[in-house]
Amino acid sequence: MIVTIDGPAGAGKSSIARRVASMLGFDFLDTGAMYRAITLAAIRADVDWADAEQLIAIAKKVEVEFRNDRIFLLGEDVSSLVRMPSVTTVVRHIADQPEIRETLTTKQRDFAFGRDVVTEGRDQGTEVFPMAECKIFLTASALERANRRYQQLAASGRHLPVEDVLAQQNQRDMEDQCRAIGRLRPADDAVVVHSDGMTTDQVINKVLAIINERKSSLQVR
């Protein structure tokens, strides 16, 4: 069974998807980490971000693997490195390349083949796994998501005014919704979950209920 969890930045989809996968005994596929790993490889190669051919060559050449929820680039565990701000600020150059998205979509489908998987991202239910058995679109209001991100940053020692966090997030939302490929939107058959005012455990319980209901409906057929 494939479960897709899509949603905007700051909706908590990565942490929710990871915990849900663990609770179900499913594999977890962090697609954003794949794009970030390719971005890290490009940074290390000192690429010209305007050179599409060079970016595509790197994406096709480098080996990216998931092992026990950790991501490896050419055999190196880069799970923490791919979350660095230096990667975040330029990952769009990788994510916006159609040929790179095609390459990584193939890798994502290969990973999921024959497995029970929870996968999260921006276009998992619409582009990568349109035939997924269960699709969820996890979202929250802009201010709610900005406050959550503010708290995450503060916990890691980075203190930004919440207004700045909100402005950056709004810019990201606009870019994600207007992308020519892989744009952010719920699949037509996705269940939309608005998490404003909900605790993490409440969101997890809601997501699990949706998945279990879907599993039950599939067993009846």
C-alpha cells in the first residue's frame, strides 16, 4: 500500500509521515531529502546554477540511497547536512528542472515498488504516485505554520522574527503553487487535513484513522 502525504512548507508533513510510517511498520520515503541530497552534491561540485546540463548530469550520476530513514549521498550519511540553510536556499534550482524531477520520480517509484510506503512531498499524490491507495493533503493556516517554524528555529538556536519567517514562507508558498511542474496542490481524491489547533498526536491519530479507513474499504472490495 502506498500512502502519500503532500502539503505546504511548515505543515509538519515530514515528521508526521515519518511517525505514521513507523507506527504502521511501513517504509518512509522523504522525497524532499532526495532533492536536497542532489543539491548538496551540486554545491560540492561548485556548479553554475544556470547550467541546466551540469545539474542534470549530477542528478543522474550521483547515488542517493535511503537506509533506515537516513539519506546517503555516495555512501555518506548526509541526513543532517541536507537540512542546512545553504542547501535550502538553492534547492529550487534542482527541483525546478523537469529532467531532474523525471529522474528522481523514477527513483521514488523504484523505491516504493512492492513495499508498503508512506511518502511525503509536494506532488506525491498528483504526479509521482497518482494511483496511490491513500492520499492525504496536510495543511494549516499560514500563521500557524509560521509559528511552528519559528519555534523549530528557536529550539535549534536560530532566532528570527516570526514576521520574517512568515514572509519567507509566503514566498515559498507562492513559488510552490506556481511551479510549471510538480506544483503544490491536493490530488482530486486526497483527504485534506487542516491541522490548526491540533497537537502532533491529534494529527497523527487523524492520519492513521484515514489510512485505516482506506485499508478497510480496500479489503471489502
